[in-house]
Amino acid sequence: MNIQDETPYVLLGGEERVRELVDRFYDYMDELEEVEPVREMHAKSLRVSRDKLFKFLSGWLGGPGLYEAEYGHPRLRRRHMPFTVTEEARDQWLLCMNKAMDDMDIEPKLRAFLDNAFLRTADHMRNQEH
């Protein structure tokens, strides 16, 4: 596999697999006690969050730009400013995403790429030291 030849979206498996990743991610967010603080930053129902994350990841991974088509530029950091995003919150978010990816048998080179990309992006969302 050469990540430069195909987008992460294609390599992951397209729409169905991106949806699976998002669903697994939010299932963990609902299930894991240790991520309760980051879960509380979300609405009681995760339906809208699931849809928005799916649309965002679709374009972010090189697939259809669904989020931008509906909502405009993601402006991730700005959209997260109303929330206290600490290193702890970042790590809770990453725990859910890592567990979701663990469940999906992602090819090792793609997984390493995704691990790095999700860490960089999640770390960029931090707006508080503690």
C-alpha cells in the first residue's frame, strides 16, 4: 500500500467504513466511564454529532466534502472554543477514536497515518493547559 496513491478515505474503505468508525467512536464515548467529561461536552443525543463527524471525516480523509458543502469551512479550533478542551479531554477523545480503530482491523501503514493525523488534530483543539 502506498498512501500517496489513494486517499485515506479510499484506503479505509469509503463511506461505509467511515460511518462504522464514527459509530464505534461514539458508542465508546457513550460506554466508557473514563471519558465522561468529554461526553458531557456533547448533546444528550449523539445523533447530530455522529452525522457531523461522519461528514467532516469524509472530506478530511480525502473523500466527498460533505461537511463543507453543508456547513462551510470546518474551522475546527474556533468551533471548539466554547468548550474547555484540556490535555485530559484530548486524551479522552483519542481513547474513543483509538478503540474504534482497534476494532476495525485497519492496515498498519494506514493506521499509523491515522494515529498521527488524529493526534495532531485533537491536540490542536486544546485551548486550556489543565
